[in-house]
Amino acid sequence: MNLEKFVKKRPYLFWSTRNYKNLSTAVILENTLNYGDFSDVKELVKSIGPKESAKIFRIQLRKARSNYRPEVAHYFQLYFKKYAV
């Protein structure tokens, strides 16, 4: 599934914009991990790939400012450590 279709099917994750074509993979991943349910997460990670998803996630966490809620960051650190080896 391409990412634009993924986003269009889930407007509840991207309420701040209707310009779905210009969303980066990092923004799509961040919103999905923060606000999506587990089926959303599984579909996106499958589409991007677990290693690439983990790479983007880890880069986002290293930034001075992260938009991940602490419990979400903790969970997905463990998740990617196990499944994106």
C-alpha cells in the first residue's frame, strides 16, 4: 500500500492537514505510532519495512524535541528492539 492511500484511509490520524501528498514518512510514522491502533501500526510498518520504521523512529527520538508521548516512546523502543533486528 502506498503511503498516500494509507493516510487518506485514516484522516483521524492526520487532522491537522488535508494535504496528504506532502506528508513525510517520518510524520506519517509519528502520527500513526502516537494515535493509531495496533492494526494501523502493523500495516504501516509492513508498508515501510520494520528496519526503516525503526531507523526513522530512533532518529526522531534523538532530536532535541520529540512529539512522542513517553509511554509510546518506551513501548516502541521495546517493539523495534525485538522486531526490527
